[in-house]
Amino acid sequence: MDKEMETMLIQATPLARRGTPEEAANVYAFLASDEASYVTGALWVVDGGTTIAKGPVGDMVPKSLRKEPKGVLELKHQRDGLRNKQTHRIKPKEEAASRK
């Protein structure tokens, strides 16, 4: 992606910045957690509002609000939702190959 294309992308994003990998991972972490046990058939869009925006709305966001969030993604989830349920563990390729 060249600089001009990146600028256009940021201008079209209501949050006026690119998202971080942690921000996208937070959605997946929530959906994989017990807190999301009742979520079904939903469409989760992690694009900073680009999907619903019209025009260069990111240009209107004050610079003080364009900062990426600070912190580290900490995943601490219970596995109560798996209690008394049959599960299947997928082995990494290296582990499966070493058993042959």
C-alpha cells in the first residue's frame, strides 16, 4: 500500500487512524470467551467505522482522539463453557509429524 492509498484509507475511517492487531484480536478473544456464549449468527466488523462512513470523515476527528490505545492484550478466559462437553484438540503439524 502506498502513502496516498494509506492516507485515503485513514481519511475514510471515522476513528482517523489504522486499527491495531490487538484491537482486532480483542473481538476474536471476546467471541471465543464464555462471555459470548449466547452470540449466534452475528456479523462483527472491525474496521473503525469505515463500513458505515461516507466520505473523508476521519479528517474531522481532532488529532487528540486519533491515538492508538495503550496496553497489552491480556487473555484470561474461563473454560466453564466447555465443562461436560466433548471437545477435539487439533494437534500442530510438527507434533503430528513427530508421532509418525
